[in-house]
Amino acid sequence: MRFPEIRKFVLLAASYFFYAYWDWRFALLLLFCSSNSYIFGRMLDSERSPQSRKQVIIISTIINLGVLGFFKYYGFFTHSFNSLLTSIGLPPTIPFLEVVLPVGISFFTFQAMSYVIDVYRGDLEPSKSFSDVLLYISFFPQLVAGPIVRAAHFLPQLKNSFDISQIQTAKAATHIIGGLFKKVVIANFLAEKIVDPVFTSPMQYSSIDVLFALYAYAVQIYCDFSAYSDIAIGIAYLFGYQFNENFDHPYRSLSVQEFWRRWHISLSTWLRDYLYIPLGGSRLGKLKTYRNLSITMLLGGLWHGAAWNFVFWGALHGGALAIERMFTEKFGTKEKGIFGKIIAFILVFHFVCLTWIFFRASSFESATEFINALLKFDFTPGILSPFIAFMIVFGIATNFTPKSWGVTVRYYFSQLHPIAQGAIAGLLISFIGAMGPEGVAPFIYFQF
């Protein structure tokens, strides 16, 4: 067996060990989804009849959505349906089961679906290697919280020869260290000092505390999730693979549409390519375009969590995208001056923050309580401190740094001797560990 094949099998074994370490039973679920993708991909390759190919893709999609739907949404739909029956005087009919949500199921099922769909569309040649498909779906750096990797981007890399001297250690180190700083120093600090206390009992705090807790959560979720993506990208570099960037300074956006081009890029492009465009995109007239935007974001909200507050969060973003499109079609696009850009930034940022209330709250009732606390108009700071305010401003300000800064840092870091690189990386990691709060806080997107 050639070294590249041995390397792939080692990574495959490591990925399954990584996932099985949480619960070995769900490693079988991961294997099931991955095997189905390989089998259906091969079936599509052998089928020539359009009708047969259509049947294959329908069955494959039903299986993947069925797996995702059962584990993630069974309890949600059961509770909602039984509550509806109870409200009209009928007894509950669907038994409630305590279903454990497998970590990362939303991510690996979407990757499995995209592989088969791309083969069906003819955008991707089906892989003849079973192990390649297994590794593509299970590769551990991005397995539990993304980014969602496309098969057309990753599978060709598995065929490339591996040269250890070509590993981009500077890119890997800067991504990993930058991600650790965002997660440990910024996200964890804001979560512990203001976000978690205020969202748990918002009525106990003043309006100014609640407002800054909302700003803090906007920074926390950005730093937390982009940190995971950065670390996953960095680890992939260490193994000789490349992932696309998943965030691009989202809080500098001047429209909601631009926000979704910069936020969780792998998901927004997935929803665009596999949901919005198949629904008709913007090709079927204005009203159907607004409908397609709304449906796409509504389902995007449901993808994030099995609760009505996530559905409402998605509906708000879908409605905003539709309204933006309506105004653009009516008044056209005009170049904004500096004043117009400031106003647009303020409006978009505060709209996104408002919707984060429903994303962060544990229920609709909790979101309503948070909004009521925000509207008390009590501006006496309690939990808010100057350092917390500074960290919030700093977190937002990172969205306005030029991309060239990162390129410059990576270039000069790559020019250093490996011993110097290791020493600097060790010192920075020690500094991050010392600056962060005690304990290990899980990444927010582990729950999805």
C-alpha cells in the first residue's frame, strides 16, 4: 500500500476514534450516512435512465433528511403536534421519546447530501474510493461544527501526492492561534462575565446591562464560531488539506444580503445552491423570489435548532432579505457616501443583534422576557464594566481590519526559523491560556 493511502487510512481511523470517543454508537450512524452517500453515488454513475436517477436521488435525500429529522426534530414536532391536539381538546397521540442529538449531525448530513446531489447534477464525478468518501464526510477537524466542506473541493485533494515540506505551517499556526484567542480570551470572557448571567435572568439587570449583553452575545457568537472554523482550517493545513474560509468580517456589512455573504459562508452558499436556486431563485418573478428567500431562511433557521425561536430567527432574516430585494428593485442601487455607509452599518448591525435574541434565548418566553428587560429604560449600569465594554468594542472592531494584515503576519511568521516559530507559538498559547477564564467552555455550534 502506498504512503498516501496509508495516510488517508490513518486519518480515517483517527476521525472515527475522535467521534466515537464521545459515543461509539453514533460512529455507526456516521458510517451509515457515509456509506449511503458512496453507494448512491455509485448507483447514479451506473444508471443512465433519467427516471431511475431521479428515484435514486429522491431515496438518498429522504434517507439523509430522515436521519436528521428523527434525531434533531422528533421531539420538537412531537411536542408541537401534541400541544396542538391538547389545545383543541384532544388527547396527545404521538409518544414522546428521549432522543439524544448526535454531535455535528447537521454538518455531516449536509455534506453527505451535497455529495450525492452534485453527482446527480453532473457537477462531480462519483468517487470510486469508498475510503475517500468516508474520510470526506468524517474528517475530524470540521466534523462536529463545520465548515461544511464540498466534495468537489476536498476529494481531489485526497488524490494529491503528499510532501511534508509543503505543509503551510505559518498559515496553520496563525489560524489556530487566532482562533484560540477569539474563543478563549474574547468569547469565553464575554459569556462568563455578562452574556450568560443576563440572558439567564434579564429582569434582574438594568436596560443598559441588557443592551450590552446583547452586543456582547453578537461578539461572542462571532468569535466563538469563527474561532472553531479558524482552528479547523488550521488543523487541515497541518495535514496538507485546504478548507475555504467560513467568515469574512460579517459585522462590517451594509445590508442583510451582504451579511449572509460574509457569515457562515459554507452554510449560506449550501442553502443557496441546494435550496434557494432549486426553488427557482430569482428567475420566476418578484413575488416568487421573495417567497424563495423567505423559505430558504426559514429552513435555515430550523437547521440551527429544533425550536420555534430558531424558526422565527430565520423568518426575520428571510423577511429582511425579501424587503431589501423589494427596495432595491424599486429604487435601484446607489453608491453610498460615508454618512450613508455609517447609517447602513448601524441599521444592519442592530437588526442582526435584535435577531440574535431569538437565537440565544432558550424559548420564545425567554426572548420576550429579554426584550421586556431591554425596554425598562433603566440606564444604571450594574454588571457592565469598562473592560467588558472595551472587549465588546474590540470584538466588533476586528471586523474592520484589512485582510492584508493577516497576509502580512503570515508572511513574516513564515520567514522565521522553525524554532523561532515554535517558541512564539508556545508563548502566545501560554498567554491565551493565562488570559482566559477558568474551565473549558464548549463551542456554541456543538449543539447544532
